[in-house]
Amino acid sequence: MTVAFAVGSAESTRRELPTSMVERMTLILDSFPGRSARLTLEDVARCTNLPRSTAHRILDQLVRLEWLERGSLGYSLGRRALGLGAQADAHGELRGVAAPVLHDLQLKTGMVVHLAVLEGAQVSYLDKVGGRFAAVVPSRVGGRAPAHSTALGKSMLAWLEPEAVDELLDGRIGRQTNRTIGDLGTLHQELNRIRRRHGLTFERGECVPSIACTAAAVRGPEGVVGSISLVGDVRAALEKVAPLVVDAARQVSAALCSATRRPRRQAEVTAPRETWSSETLDRMMGASSGDWL
């Protein structure tokens, strides 16, 4: 009797699974309990009772359509599911803490300042503080760019394990210009150089031929949460302003981490805990541009 009941229950569950694609997609989206929830493929298959292969196929479609996002820790609700207003609120604390720091950085340098977050294989711009050069920089708040082609993106990718970077990019790495890194091997070499510079990142003409950027990642209690960049003409002497970017990222990180620190995310690279001393920065700034870029 027990065996017959178990078999009958399993057959009943299979019969009750929705047959239409719309219903199955809705079932998957409903399995996410909140905006910050992250589920693996196995989690989704278990919650929905869908076959693993079916769940994987639908998840891929939802990621492509931006209903979901795929990161190193699993799937989470994407920009369409959250809505533009909700998406902005998700980063409200970061934007609020960073705003005065970005303004001060722009006044000190006269350059364009960006604040961005990593969303999958792209960076999403949360803020843009302009100077006279702002109209030339084709970025906008809410806009996106491939992470591997920007200083913002590479500064954040450098804090992830190589395997997590490969999963985020999913083998798709294209060129924006003739200077964009076009293969994963070269990108990993660049990310290693960035790690040796404690996360300081440079980019010249890789995303837009006429502009250059330097960036540093912002870290919260659980790891990297964003990045700050300075943008100028492709010939700009970025080495001279790089310490200011580092200091700005450090200020925002300190404000975000003022509460009790929680354990690091598993996917993060263990990096030196020391902050840069003024002597270290002076020594770094003394390097030739060939050593930087």
C-alpha cells in the first residue's frame, strides 16, 4: 500500500506540472522568495518539480530576456523582474554613501566620474558626475557596457576567482574596439596584473576609442559591491589621478563596512588586507606608463 501510494503521488505531481512555457516560466520566477535571493539550478528544479534539463533551458531563456541574472553564486531576479525603480532602490545605500565622494572627486580632477555595479557580464552605471568632458563620454545612468572592456568592470572581476569570471562571461567575450581584450586567456592575465596593483585598473580606448579610464572597486561587508572610475581623453595622464580614485573607493568602502563585517563570499579572491600607504602610492606612481597599461 505504501509503495502504491508513493508511485501514485509521483505520477500525480508529474500530471500537475504546467504544460505551457508561460506557466513554467512563471513557476520558476515564483520560486524566488525575494529580490536578494540566489538559487542554483538544483534549487529551482527542486522548488518547481521541473526536470533539471527543462529548468536549465528555461533559466537560460529568462537570463537572456533579463528576467533573471546569472552570477557566481547562482540565479537572481533581473532588471525586468525587479523593475527600473526597484533596481535603483537595490543600490540606494551605495549611491547615497558614494554621492558626496563622487562630487568631491569630480571637483578635484575636473574629469567625469562614474559609479557602477557588476550585473552578470556587464557593468551597469548607477551615477555619472560630469565635467566639461561629460558630453563626449557616451555613458548614461542606467546604461550598460561589457565588463571586460571597461576599467570599472575589470576592477570588479579581479576580485573574483578565475572560475567565477569564466562562468559570468560564459565564453562570450567580444571586441568593442581594436584595443579590447578579445580572449579569456589575455583577460585573466590582465586581471592578475590588477590584483598585483591591489585592484587599481586602467583602460585606454578599449570600450570607446577616444576615452581612457582608471577605476578601483568598492567593497562592502560581503565583498565587492561596485566600482568608481575617472574618465578622460585617451591621452590623459591617468597615473597622476589614480591615487584619488583609490582614496575615493576606500572612503566609500569604509562607510559601507562600518557595521560588523560578515564572512567573505566563497567566490572571492583572498586579497591583502592592508590599505595602501602614501609611500606605496608614491612608489606606484613612479612607475612608467608601460608598467601600468
